[in-house]
Amino acid sequence: MSAVITGVGAALPERVVPNAYFADHLDTSDQWIVKRTGIRERRWLDEDAHLADLALAAAHDALDVAGRDPAGLRHVVVATTTPDRVTPGLAVEVAARLGTPHAAAFDLHAACAGFLYALDHAAALIESGRAETVLVCGAEALTRITDRTDRSTAVLLGDAAGAVVLAAVPDGPAPTFALASDGEQIPLLYADRRERVLRMRGREIYEHAIAKMSAYTREVLALRSAKIDDIDLFIAHQANARIVRGVARELGIPDDRLYLNVDRVANTSSASIPVALAQARAEGRTGPTGLLGTAAFGAGVTWGAGVVGW
Ligand code: ACO
């Protein structure tokens, strides 16, 4: 049995915040933001709204696409850095509201690489025979940890939720992942307990992100003796269009196999890869089956890459 993505879904908050909002409030401009990041607008969750509602909507979407009854689910994982409560996590609420009787449900925190970590864990559960189907969500309300007066981070971040159904498929392509972390690099990007907002050394993050996502994608391809041409669509964590294009350039990925939606949603951390996958599918950028190449880099620093069938 192989673990294959059989459903994808996404949910975005209704409030659209264009670059003009920051140009009105901070010393920045639409032109600067577009040129340096490719971002044109992002979505913000209202302060009193629940991220669980977005995660649940994305989960329903993914389960519908997969044709799965939520009641049959036994495992729910939500990658998030910004859950609604300190405890319990988002996953138990999502599982309960899906009507899954006593699913194993937990949150996973690995910053922007969280969704890849969660997907790797879900694939291991399926490949070991301990699960037949796993719902994997990525959900973030980064506005909860954004300093809206800091132009170097506020313009980059957005809120969203995405989900995939990973299921056992006989004769499906086996997934491959390579994940890593380096806690020596915490000062590059962190939110501490006192300030509770993200602080970042942007230029260093930028360089590490391109280098690590490229190297680990190469490693994953080597592990399965594959070439970049074997990948049907490549979705990197949507941190910044220049970072994603930099990785594509390093790896020789042509535009028709590269997906970018950072212009519309900005950086949504753990949510970015499943949201991009759902939007790519809605836009007809995925065929009925194929191989997804994916890579992520975030606070920690944590990073990784994966190849998984859909
Ligand atoms: N508007 C105008 N000027 C700005 C803005 C802004 N929004 N933000 C920063 N600047 C200024 C800086 O203050 C700096 O000014 P100075 O030269 O007077 O000191 C100047 O622009 C150049 O700054 P650099 O950092 O060198 O610019 P760079 O080309 O590197 O672009 C950016 C900055 C976009 C932040 C880039 O470094 C980047 O994308 N880094 C990675 C960011 C990222 O993905 N972080 C992860 C996010 S969070 C998470 O993981 C949850």
C-alpha cells in the first residue's frame, strides 16, 4: 500500500487586505512589496473568529473531493503555530466537529515546514498499516503573531487553512520525504513568549530558504532515483515569489510545472502548501493523477522536501 493524496481542500477568511492598506499605515508601497515579494494581497481572519472554522471547512472540502465519509476517519493531524487555544489543539475540535468517533487527533508545530512534517507522519502511519486514511490540515492565523507596525514582516503574512486526505492506495506511487531542523538558527525567525510577534532576519532567511529547499528536493529525487522532469507539479512553501522562483531556477523547474499563489494569499506558513494544491486543482493545474514535488522552510529553522502521488 502507498500513501497517496486523494482529496484536497482550502478555506480563506473573507477579509482581503491589499498592499494599499500598508501603504496607508506604514512607510512602504505597493510597488516595493510586489517587487520584493510578489505579494499583492492577503486574507486576515477577524480577531474574534475561530481558526477551527477555517480548518473544518478545508477538511470538509478535502473529504468531499476524496469521496470519504468523515465518520470513517481515525486519524486527524493539524499543522499549526497559531491554534485557537493554548490547549487543547485544533485537531481535536476539527475531529469532533467532523463527527469522527474518537479519532486520534493532535496538532503538530514545525512552523512553515509543519505541513510537510505532518504529511510525512501521516504517510508513515499508512505505510506501517496503522492507518488507512489520515486527514492532514495546515491552518494558520499568522495575524495573531504579527506586529502590524513592523513593515518588514507585516506585509508578508496571511491567514488560511488547507487540508488533504492521505489514503492507502494499492500500487500507488510511494511517497518520499527528507526533513531537517537546526535549532542553532532560532534567532533568524522566532516569536518569543513576551512579545508574541514574529521577528525575522529577512535576508538570511531568504538565502537559507532557497539553498535548503533546493538541496532537499535534490536529495528526495536522488532517494527515489527520479529526475525533476518526473514531477508533474512543484509547490514550494509560498513564502515569497522570489524565493519560490529561486528554488525553481536552481532545480530547473519550468513555469508550466511551478505553482505560485503567494500574490493572492501571502505567506500562510503551515497552510501554504495545501492551500496552493487546492487552488492548483481548482484551476485545472493538476491532472487526475500525478506526482507532486514539494518543499518548505521556516522558523526553527525547520525545512524539508517531499514527493507524493495524488
Ligand atoms: N517596505 C519598504 N521597505 C522595506 C520593507 C517594506 N515592507 N521591509 C523592509 N524594508 C527595507 C528594509 O528596512 C531595508 O532598509 P535599509 O536598507 O534602510 O535597512 C531595505 O528594505 C532592504 O531590506 P532587505 O532585507 O535587504 O531587503 P530584501 O531584498 O532582502 O527583501 C524581504 C526583504 C522581502 C523580507 C526578503 O528578505 C525576504 O523575503 N525574506 C524571507 C522572508 C520570509 O519568507 N520569512 C518567513 C516568514 S515568516 C514564517 O515563517 C511564519
